[in-house]
Amino acid sequence: SMTSNSQTWSQYWMAQGDAWHLSIFRILWNIFHIGFALYVLRWTLLEFRLPTLPYPSLLSIFALQSWQWTVFLTGIHFVLALLLLCGWNTRLIQVLIALSATALFFRTLSLYHNHYAFYLCVTWYMTLVSSERFYSLDAYRKKRLLTKSDFSEWQHQPVALLGQRLILLQLSLLYMFAGLNKMDPSWF
């Protein structure tokens, strides 16, 4: 029984499936990338004079970023989001956008905003997702290089669903802890 439970658990986390729905999620998730960039830009330009929160030495580097650097990095993040939306070098852009989102997240965190943690987690989980096989410039380039049957085989080749499973876990934990918090009588 213990072995079957561990096998079931392993099969769930290491499952493979079709990539088309991951490509759709990549496109829809870009709404958040673009929205995050616009929000950080607006907030930085309006509120950059606020004092930063005191941080442990590890995070203090983000509080030292000038508002000009934050605006520049936000512009980079916005351009990366547009490239990811088009599906140009998707795997590389997903990592770069996660890195820029991390720097922007910790900068906004040092200025009193900490509610983008879910966005940051999902963005990092998306780096594990093979979302370039449909609706992307990567797929268009591949289609031009391969024969029709090879392209179809490449598109429908099973991909790891670990990133998707982690997103589902993150969302489940978010709702679970929100529900637990609402059980507190002071919430009413």
C-alpha cells in the first residue's frame, strides 16, 4: 500500500501531457505580466519618494535601487512580456521575465507592497512549462524547418506537467489559507 501511494504520488508529479493548454495559459498569463509592469511603473513614478522599509541585509540591495533603475527594469519587463506573448524564444524569455519580476517584486516589497507573491511564484513555475509548441513564433519557425508530419509529432509530443501541478498546488494553498483566515471570528 505504501509503495502504491508513493507510485501514485510520483506519477502525479511526473505526469506528461499535451502542451496546447500550457500555450493558452502562457498567453493569458501575459495579462498579469503586462499589468504588473504598468502597475510598478505607475506606482514608482507616483510614490518613489516613500522611505523604504528596513530589511535584513539580503533584501536591502533591492531597496537601494534608484527609481530610474526601477523604471528601466519595468520597461525591460514590459518588452519581455510582449516577446513572451508572441512566443519568441519562449523558454529563454520565461526565465528572463521571472528574473525581472523577482527584482521588481522585491523592490515593490521594500516600498510596502507584498501582495504579488502569488504572481511571482506562478511566473517561476512557468519557467518549467513547455508552452512554445502552439500559438508562438517558435512554433512557426519550427513548422518552417520540419516536415508537416514531423512538426505535428513535435507539437503533440508529451511534455512535463510539473509546472502546471505546482501552479495548482500554489492556488490550492492560497485558497486553503484564505479559508482558514476567514474562520477567525475577527474576520466577520
